[in-house]
Amino acid sequence: MPESTQANLVKLSPRVEFVRRDNTLILMRPDIGATVRVSKGAEALIPEIEEGTDYESLVTQLKKGHPTAINIRPTLDKFLSQLSRNNLLIGDQAEVKSKGVPRFILFYPDRAAAATARVIQRIPAMLSWCLLVSVISAAIVGLVTFFTQSDVLHPSKVAEQFNLFGFLAFALIVVPIHEAAHAITCRLAGAKVGEAGIIMHGWIVPGPYIETTQAYSINDKFKRFWIPAAGPIVNLCSAGVAAWVMILTPGLSPAELAAWSYLLVLCMLFVYLDTSLFTASDGSHMLEALLEDELARKSALSAKPSSMSSTHTTRIYRLACLAHLILGIVAMWYWWVL
């Protein structure tokens, strides 16, 4: 039985916020970035848990609503464990930030992101969209021109011909702008931004992060889509800048050419990696926003049928995964034989 059922009281934390979207209830704690999507069966229990109740009362309520069910207690235990793991029950420690994954908070960018968003909002919406489309189009044209007319660092040489300046440009310029774009877009969408810092992936590999979990409270799916999409767009445009620099300045020294080329390769690699649909990445968050289903990735990649996502949503997600994988294979083949 989960820890929350050991005591007499089972009660939601007062910090939990409710978001209802497309007949789906989502419980979230913006202060720690925790979200739980509630199934239709469990939704009936939320009013009692919000007020405070005990385990046996919940069992009794489920038996009344589902008299033929034979696995009520295991199902309830699983649901309460999920709430507890995500620190949504009263008494859970708010300082537990990420389900055991180490995070190191560096600063809180909300004020700067809000100020930048206010400046952008002064630009007419039509002009803003035209500028964005123009920048992305210019980046794509530059990349196509470069890849079809210039020598590109072969994939087998990426690690062998490591370039410190290109790597530092990516790590110290592109990555911070990537994360800042998430924060600014979140503010443009109307949601506050949380902390910023370093998270340890797999307890070994460090990477930056921006807390934008309040974006779940935004009802407009397209606004939610642009928040994760802002990062890969930054990577794409950065690769385009590197391509245009090498196209327009043929007098670059070998060292300069190597640095710009390595930066371009890193940016393009991370465009693909950041849009992966197989991990909790910008790409999966983008598609989940469009599908109005924050559990689409888990449902689609699970071997067991999921009652939390529709069959239609699961099929679309799996087809998108296949398309993304095929695109990566084709791009790698083209790059390899180029």
C-alpha cells in the first residue's frame, strides 16, 4: 500500500491546481513541475481527496460506482502512489523536485522573460509572424545551399575532428538562447516561468533546463505547442547562421571554417535530437500539445493498451514516430554518402 494510505487522512496538497482540457482533468503543482492526468474512473474520487478522506472511504466509493470490479484496491493503490510520487498529497515534501533526478537551480528567469515578452508584444502580430517565417526560411535556404554546394564534415569525422571553438559556441551561445526562447515563448503564451538550472540526465550527463510547467494551464494548444517548438527553431536558425557565414565569407581560414562547420553540425544534430518523439523532449511535448494529450508518448510507446489515451491519438503518435525515424535515417544516409 502506498505511503499516503498508511495514515488516516488522504488529502490533496493545497498547492495542487486543476486544469480541465478536452474532457480531461489534469492535476498539477507548478511550484515543483509535477503533473498527473486523472482517468475517468479516478476523477470521481477527486472531490473527496480534495476535502480529505481515508483509504477505506475511497474503496467504498469505488465499489458503489463499480460493483463488478475485482481489482479495486490494487487500482486505488496505484493511483494514490502516483499522486504521492508526484508530491500532490498533503505532507509530501515540496523540495522533492524531479522524482529523484538531480537538479541544480541557478536562477529564476521569469522577470527577464516577462520583460522581453512585453517588448515583443509591442510589435504588430502580423509583422512578428512575418519576421519569424522569414528567419526560418532564410535558415533553411542557407542550409540547403550549403549542403548542396559545400564540403560538409563527414559524420565519421565528427568526434575525430572535435573543434573546441565550435563546441563552446554551441554550449555557451546556442544552448542558452535555446532555453531563453522556451522561457520567453512561455511568457508570450501567458504562463509564468519557474526556475532555470542544470539537470543530470541519467545521473551522469548534465544539461540545462527551464521550468515551464505552468504552460499546462494554457487552454490554447497552439500556444502550448510553440513553447517547446521555440528551442529547435533556435537550433535550426543557428545552423542557418553558420551556413550563411561560410557561404558569404569564402576567405575564412581553415581554423575558422572548421569552427563554423562544427557548430553547424552540432546545431543540426540537436535539431533532430530535440524533436525526438521517443523521449521526453521538445518534439514529444510539441506533438502532445497538438494532440491535447500529455500522456500520448507514454501511451503510444507502451506495449500494453492504455485507457488514458484514445486509439486515434496513439496511432497518430506512432505514425509520427515512424516518420521521424525514417527522416533521420534518410538524412543520415544522405549525409554519409554526400
